[in-house]
Amino acid sequence: MAEAETEGAGATAVDPVCQMTVAVADDTPTSVHGGQAYYFCCVPCQKAFDKDPARYLP
């Protein structure tokens, strides 16, 4: 699941590249693909996703 699992404080999401659970905050690396926001543990995961989103999406 790439979407934030809860809204507001304490929201988490699963990084679609490495499957790590990340806390969603203002400084969390984020990309939008197909109108959906995806959150990442780090910029390298975000860049890998941006390069080839289809590789990481079901």
C-alpha cells in the first residue's frame, strides 16, 4: 500500500521500492504517479521509482 495508512500525526506509508514503512511528514520524499501520492524512505528510492514506476507498482 503506497497511500498513507492514517491521516494527520502518525501517518505511515509503505515505500513501493524497498517496502519499508515510513512516517509521512512534510519532508518525506514523495512522488505522484497516476494521481496517487507515493512516499519513500529516502531520495534514492524516490528516484528509482520516478525512473520506472511500472517496475514497482502491482
